[in-house]
Amino acid sequence: MLLNHRVLGQGPPLLILHGLFGSLDNWMTLAKQLASDYTVYLVDLRNHGQSFHHSQFNYTVMAEDIQKLVEDLELSDIFLLGHSLGGKTAMFFTAHNESLVSILIVVDISPKYYPNRQLLILDALNAIDMNTLTSRREADDILSRYISEEGIRLFLMKNLKRKSADSFDWKINLPVLNEQIDQVGEALPSSVMVQVPTLFIRGGASDYISDEDQQGILAQFPNSNIHTIPGAGHWVHAEAPQELLETVKEFLG
């Protein structure tokens, strides 16, 4: 099965992979701005967006999904950008397909192991009963009991889809994400070394890439740079879109 994807623009191929609980729509604004110079492939990862649902959910199978898509599209010399879950997926893919990737850009995630950070979000999502939910306002009210930030709630509610005029369902495969959420923290094996030119972009207000992580990043990605966008949190593309765009274009250019 191929991943759902959308293609914009023309030029060298640039694949963009979203983060956990996200979809290709999250990166549409950035993709439109890059489409004048690149053929941008926005991708929904498995169990997200409009891509297929599957009981397996780990970086090995997600990297294999990207490989199948790249082969089907007959792409080479790829520019690959991934955020968070998508960034770690991009690392795993590149580690096994260095000949296909010209440049790798990883947004606010490092190759290290992460403990589970998503329990609160999962509790919030699981609190919504799809058998009784009748409106997005009702979903927001439930989420607000767990999550105070309106922007995060709006981001999560993009996963709601209508089944009928007064009923909803999830786009994400919530049962599998519940069961296998610990897979999201998996580290890139320490034996892996990637020589592809790589840019790690971190949010200055995010703790996903710490100063202490930089040595580990350089050990596995010796041909890499780390760039900090001041004031941005983990969702860099939403909080500092212009700065991110300029940073990506400069590195690709």
C-alpha cells in the first residue's frame, strides 16, 4: 500500500514528513512557498491523515513505506525534510538509502531515545467518545479539560472527520497509537552513521534537542549543522514559519 501524498510545484524533489498526530495539511503553507523552486511531495505517514491504517507502527516500517513511495514515484537525489516523528522516520530512511538522499533536514528531534511524552494528549483524545460526539465545539470543550493551549487543541482537532451530518470519526488510527506509542521514542541505532549533508533545526523554546544532544548528533551525522530558531517551540513550522522557511531555503540553496 502506498502512502497518501500530494504534489506541488516543479523542480528537484523535496519530500516533507509531518509529526505525530499530524498530517500533510500541516505543511501546506510552507510547501506552497517552496513549490516555485521544488517539486514538493507532502506525505501522510501510516495511521495518519488519509494514509492506510495498520497494526504495525515503528520507524522501520515507516521508513519502508517511504522507500516504497520513492520507488513508485521513481525519485532520486531527494531533498528530505521531516518534523518530530517525521524527522526520526527520515533519519531511519536515510540511514538505509543514503544514495537516494542529497540533503536531509530534521526539525526538532534528535536520533536519541525519548521517553513517552504523549500520555496527556492521548488521555485527551481518548476522552472524546465518538459514539456521542456531535460537534467540534464539544470536542474542543473536552480537550480543554486536559490541554489549555488553543493552538494545540486546534491542531489535534484536524484529525476529526465527519461520518455524517452529526457524527465524527478519527483520521488517525488512535487504537494503534495508544498501544504502540512507546515506539515513537525509539532511538536511531547507535551504530548508524549518516554521511548525507544534514541540517538539524531546533526550536529555542523546545527541549527536544538540548545542548547536550549536539555531541551525539554529530557522532551519527558528522556532516551536519544544528540551527536554533529563537523563541520557537516544538511546532516550529506553526510558531516561526517565516524563519523556518528562510532557514530551509538557505540550506537547500
